[in-house]
Amino acid sequence: MKCIIADDEYLVRFSILDMLEEIASEMSMNFSAIEQAGNGEELLELLEALQPDIVFVDIKMPKVNGLEAMERGKRISPNTCWIILTGYAEFDFAKRAITLGAIDYLLKPASPEELQSCIESVICQIKERKISNRIRLEHQMNGILSDSLSGDDINERGYLVGKVVLPNRVGDSVDEFQAYTSFVKRLRTFSDENSDSSVTIGVSSLDDGNPIIALEGTTEAILSRGVAEFDRFLSGFSEVLTYCSTEVVRSLSDCIVASNQLVEKENLDKLIRNYSEKDTGKIITNRLVNRALSILSESFTNEIGLAQVAESLSVTPNYLSYEFHQKLGKTFTQYITELRLERAKELLGLHMHTIKEIASLVGYSSSKHFSKVFKQNLGVTPSEYLNQL
């Protein structure tokens, strides 16, 4: 987590810095950077360079006051969480700051307990934003791959897309598929842990079954942090071959097209064999199920079932059900239930929603039915799971 403390009083900055370091130690968290600014101009300069997760800002500062710095700063670093530092006489200003988007305020001098409460609130917001940004980016990727979205960049950020080639992805055995899904799950965990205010990481699958990973952010952030972290992750997989586009571009669709065309010479014969006449049926089946998986990854939080997915793919429900089970070794219902329960566990971990709200957010119209499914599959009710966290 990256942080800026902006206050024209050195003692205030030192006090907050000291408490933050103590809180980080107690909560087993890590501040990768804590910078200080003595006025509004210094704060705006640091914002552009650091793109912090959190800023503590005094309302009354020289050169540029806290409210103006916040208003301008939200355009410079839109994902930053703002906490206002204020005295009793400035309380009306603090209320205005909340309307500008500050998530909280601290009355000076702040206590360690108040500061920790703010940090916990920020952590929850960051976790939820990471998941939301990852889902949004993956939705864009899936839409481009299915030709339903153009992929033109809508928020003026850059993209870099890499293709991960799994050489042993030819067969359809349960063991191979489980190894593949385990890898993709670890990719998603990696993306949630390494996405931050400067880089968002998404994972999707190409028609050939190989995953691709997209990095979205500023050119500097992607090249200095995102690529290095991705390389470090892949270094643990000696069998994985990776190809990455060579430059950060504005168009996500251009990146995906380029990555889809990357073929390693040693795998060329394998690619030809996959598309040979004898394997045509297998490839069609793989594409059908991959398209079904793509639809589910975007829509599992809605009330969607086998019939709707089959209709969108122009096949019968029975045929899709058979092919789904043949490739994944599990039923359609089992798969969508796993997706929903994984998402439910993520939301429960945020401590921001009621069980009834979570049931609705993951595609269940009845919280009673949601609790029953949760207990059947995980051995505990949502309430019991929440108490274990």
C-alpha cells in the first residue's frame, strides 16, 4: 500500500507516520511507500508520481488548500482514497470534503484507534475495487474475444497483453484439466493480490484454451511494476511459455489480437495436429465449452441457467450438458455453484454486505436457498463461515 501524509505541520505528519508504522506492524500489512507533503503543491506533484492508495490531507495548507488539492488530485489519481485531517473549527469544511469523495475524516490530534479504523475502511474499499476492476477488465477481454465488444479504451489507460502457452494442454483428461484450472485460479489470485491503484490485471482464455493476462494502467506503472511481478509469478512454472506484446498501447483489442497470433515454433506442429481433420470434433467441443465458460464468467451473478446459455450458443441444453460434463468432469450446475460460492466467500471476507445482499449479488433470489447451497457445499452456513474469518 502506498500513502501520502499532507500537512503543513511537521509534528502532525510525524505523529501520523509513527502511528501508521505501528498499525502496519500490528496488522501484518506493508506500506511500500509513505511520502510527506508540507503544502498542496507538493501533494499534487507526489500524487502524479506515486499514484497512492491513500492520502491523509490537512484542509488548511499553504499554496493549495486541502479541498482544492483533493478536487484536482482525484483527476490525477482517480483510485486514491482520501482521508481529511481537520480541527473542530474546520468541521464544515470536512463535511464538504465528504461530498467531494473523501471516505472519512480525522479530528486532530487523531488517536491510534481512529487511525486504524480509517485504514481498515480503506483496505476494504481497495479489496472491493480490485475485484470490481478485475471483473470489468475480464468482461472487456471476453467481449473482444467473442466479437461483442470493440475494446476501444474508454478511460485513456494503456494496455499490455501476454499469452501464456501451456504445452501440455492438448489432452482432455480430467487430470490435465484440473491442472489447467488450478493454474488459472492461481493466475486470478495473483491478479487480485498484485492489482493496485496503478495497475489492474485480468485473466481470460483464448480459443486455443491457453490463458492470456492483460495489464491495464499507465505505461510507466505497467513496465516498472506489472511486468516484473508477472515474470516473477511465471518463474515458478518451468513448463510455461510466455509471450508478451512489446509495447503499451491504447487499444485493448489490438493487444489481444497480437497476443492471439503469437505461436512458439516448437508448438506449431501441435497446433497443426489440433486442427487436423481427425481432431475437428474435439476442437469444436472445446470451443463450445470455452464459449459457455466465457458466458458464465460474465453472467454467473445473474439468474442464469443451462437453458439460457444453450440458447445463446444455438445448441440444445442436453447437448451442452453432455459436452460440459465430458470436458470438465462436473455438471453445469456444479460449475456455476462453485463460481457463485467463490464470489460469495470473497464478499463475506470484505465484511461490507449482509448475507441477504450477498445472496442477491451472486445470483440467488432467495437468501434461504443460498444458505442451504452454501452449507451443502462448504459444510458451514454463511454466518458460521463469517464467524471463522
